[in-house]
Amino acid sequence: QVQVEESGGGLVQAGGSLRLSCTGSRRTFSSEAMGWFRQAPGKEREFVAAINWIGSSTAYADSVKGRFTISRDNAKNTVYLQMNSLKPEDAAVYYCAARLLAGVAFGANQYNFWGQGTQVTVSS
């Protein structure tokens, strides 16, 4: 059974940093592609970043390129999202998601398993 759980959200000032973590089963983090999405109030859930099952390929939304870094440590069953230079528009609930397939994907409907989300708030 694929299960994921996010942690690491919180309140930061603009320009600050947070690192989100997503922990799940060994199967999830060794054989499935993982993604981070976010959803602000009244907005569609949007793609943030993704990483393939071995960590050799990553993808980012244009809005976060150069500021966010996705990585994974399969030995720890964990995927990370390092968020630097945070902006108020980054504020959202961030979700970790897993695919059954190993390759990265960009659409929320391409992911099969979701965590409950962790809130990121950025003050100006």
C-alpha cells in the first residue's frame, strides 16, 4: 500500500527558507516517481516539482525554478522540497504525491496517492 505524509510546513518571512519532507513506504520511494503540488485558497492545485524513482531526473514549475530543489533519499523513504527565497505567492498547502509509474509527470491527475498536505505561509 502506497502512503505518504508531508511535514515541515510553517510560517516564514519573505526571503526565508523551509524544507518540506515527505515520508512513505520503501516501495514508494524506491520505485515510484514523486511530486510536490500546492494549492492556494480558490486556486487549482498546481504542479511544483517532481523527481523520478532513482532521483536522476527532476522537473520544476517555472515559478519555482532556481529557488526550490526536490531531492529524494530512498534509504530514508523520504522526498524533500527545499524552498529558498520564498515569496508571498508561494503560500499554499503543499501536497506530496506518488505515481505508480517511475517517470516524472506534471498533472495532478497523473498521480495516484496523496498526502494530507502541509501549510506554508509566507509573510511580507
